[in-house]
Amino acid sequence: MGEHGIDLAREMLSLKEAIQKDKERYAQLQGEHKSLQARLKEDFGVMSIKEGEKRVQKLEKDVDKINELMEEKLKEARGLLGEEGV
């Protein structure tokens, strides 16, 4: 094997090592992803960030409705107490 063949073999070995490192990193990231998904499910009852964002939007609407209802009830209570200007 000439010098060109040795260089080619080294390059192939280098590529093989790089591929192996990438495979290991991919496996690590998959594990982290599964762990984060489990945490989302456990802590917030959702399986994805998108699902979580939808849930937050719904909760914000619910909070707005509750605030409106509270304002209405407060006005009613003030009216009953004759404190409309308070």
C-alpha cells in the first residue's frame, strides 16, 4: 500500500470515528428528549411544547373569563350595598 493508500485508510478511520461519536451523541440526545417528554407529561400533563402552548392559551382565556365574572360580581355587590361610586 502506497502513501496514498495509507492516507485514504487514515481518512476512512477518522470518518468511522466521527460517525461513531455522532451515533453516541444522537443516542444521548434521544435519551434526553425522552426524559424531557416524561417530565412534561408528569409536571404539566402534556406531551409536547406545542401541546403545552395550547394549554397555556386555554388557561389564559379561562383566567380572563374568571376576571370578567369577578368584576361583574363586584359591581353587583357594590350596587347592593349602595356603593356604586366606590
